[in-house]
Amino acid sequence: MKNIVVVGSQWGDEGKGKIVDWLSEQADVVIRFQGGHNAGHTLVIDGVTYKLRLLPSGIVRKGKISIIGNGVVVDPWALLEEIKEIKSKGVEVNTNNFIISESANLILPFHQEIDEIREDKAGKSKIGTTRRGIGPAYEDKVGRRSIRIMDLRSEKNLDERLESVLVHHNAIRKGLGKKIFQKNQLKSDLLKIAPEILKFSQPVWLKIDEFKKQKKKILFEGAQGILLDVDHGTYPFVTSSNTVASSAATGTGCGLNSINYVLGITKAYTTRVGKGPFPTELTDDVGELLGKRGKEFGTVTSRKRRCGWFDGVLVRQTIKISGIDSIALTKLDVLDELEEIKMCIAYDLNGRKLDYLPAAVEDQLKIKPIYKSFQGWKTSTSGIKNMDDLPENAKKYIFAVENFICAKVSSISTSPERDDTILVENPFKT
């Protein structure tokens, strides 16, 4: 038995969907452990495209058990809509293959509304959230006033919990000049869908313990990227959860000894959605080319991603923070047309050389990248499945990345197609 955590080593959008899908075929159980429906995975299987937001990637595979852990915030209406959508494509979702933690916290309509209100009022200081209520839902969780899935079992309990949370939210809404939120209609709406949600509800920590005893292979599926971690990312331009590998334990209810391997998904260049520091961002023709060839638009929001050179300093830092054993290098083929390829190997902050990203956002916005240049290969790598078949300059670039970040490259993705992957090492078999 080997249990693997998959995390993004940059700002998200690294191509986790394809890698997680490949790993989920070998796993018995696939678990989401943080985030919400603000992060998406796109899977292409036998010509059919699946866009998942809350459901774990294992749901599209027969014979797999998919779980949403307690660390995820769940919009119940969005979840039911996603289940309906995936069923329309012939995928089975039932109580045998899908479980939600009874301790998962709910995203409710007033969370999304306050998310939108804050972003609109922030002006130039806006964070660039997806406006789906993720942050406000996590705030209520930490504030001990959240509604959890288990609260849907009792009308009396739900009424009391809604009363508590709306005291807080309606005070804020009044201060912002907005109408107060009415409890009774929301309670009625929640009770209406409660049976559909509760039938999937179980104590996930207990199920994981059972799976461990049965020696099942578990894949912990992270969303977003480590640089969006609320503690270790480019704060305040981050998400509201911990995206590092160790949160797989707290977000599901298992011990750290349940994790045997951490795989970091890493794009061969760098992208970012929304606001915030981005030292290697390219606003020139090269940046446009990367965006066009890489089809850099968000799965959930369709927002255009900012593109830039590979930032080795950042990836080396996230590898250390998250205990990454190896990386899966994705989208190598996007670089095929470039004459010159650059990698950031240090930063300049007011004449001082740094080998790490400083924590203060004002410093992050000031730093200038120091690059090492590589000659491009100017030939297609698309669909290559063997390392020996790669152009020499592509191999030099890969080895340089590997040496600089101090982690091995265990696989290389050469197209969006699942089978177009160079496998150096299988995490489940190491």
C-alpha cells in the first residue's frame, strides 16, 4: 500500500487534472481535502471532456471511491448541479462510490454575496477572488458559526445555527447598506435538498481508517497551488485554505503517517490568475505566445491567466515547504516554438541578491528576476512518450530544472492527452 498526495507547486493551474486522472486509475480511493468549487480540473478521457470543480477526479473511473473531506467547503447546490452534469455524461454517482464528510462546512448564498460585495468595494485593492463565497465560508468555519453538513439532519438545530451565523452576517450587511438576509427561506431551501446531500454523508476519518486496514491505495487530491496557501503563499493574494501537502491529513482526518509520497505538479513555465505578485510575468509577445499555445484560461472562471518564465526559486521554495518528493513537469510542448527559454534562479531586491521569495508583499512586488538562459529546441515535442526521443536542448532544460529545484522529475507531460506522458518513475511503485 502507498498513499500519495498531489499538490500544485506554483499558483495553481499546473495541469493537475491529467496527472490525478492517471494516478486515480491506480488508486482505490481519491479524496479532495481543501478548497471548494473555486478550483477546477479538466479531464479528457476517450474524447470526452469532464470539467470537475468539487467532485474528486476519481469519480469518472469505475470501481473507485471518491470522497470530499472535512477540509473542503461545499456549496450544496453547486455540488448537486455538478453531480447532475457528470451523470448526463454516463458517470455513476451513488452512495457506493461517493462520500462527503459530515463535518464539511457549507457555502451559503450570503457567503457568495458578501464575497462579491467586498471585491466590488475594494477597487484597486481587490484580491481577485472567484466570487464563489469560499473565503467567507472559511471565515465562518474559523469563527465557529458555520453550518456543517451534519446540521442538515435536524430542523431545530439548523434553525439555531442559521440564527447564529446571520447575526454576524446581517450586522455586516447593514453596515454596508445592504438588505439583511432572511432566514426562513434559506432554511426551507436547505431542508429541501438535505436528503440528497445527507445520503452521501459519513465520518470520513473512520472510512479512511477502514481503507488503511484494507490496504487500499489512497490518492489525496489538492486544489490550487502552494503559492496560494493562506500561510505560505503570496499573502494577501492567496486562497483561504492551506494548500500544502500536510493539510491532506487535517482536511480528511488521518495521521501524517498515512502519507507516503508527495507529488508536486509543476508547469514548465509559470502562470497566475487574478491579482498579486508575479516576478517572472511576461507582458510581451512571448507571454502572449505562452498563453495562446497553453490555452491559459481558467476551468472555473474562464479568466485569462498571466504567463511568465519558469520561476525556479519559487518552485524550490514550495518543494521545501510541502515536502515534495518529485515533480510532474507539465506543458513542456508549449515551449516548442521559442528561440530562447529562461529560468529565474535568483531575485534582486534593491541591489540585494535573494535566493527565496520574501514574505512581505511590498518586497514581492519590488523584486526583479535574475535569469539563466537556455537555447530553445524549435521542434515539436507533442506526444513524445520516451525521454530519449526528446530534443537535446529540451533534455538540457529539464535536467537544469531538476538540478536547481533539488527534486527529481518523475514524469513529463507533452500534450493534454492522458497517454502523452514520459514516465520516469511511478509514485505508486517507488
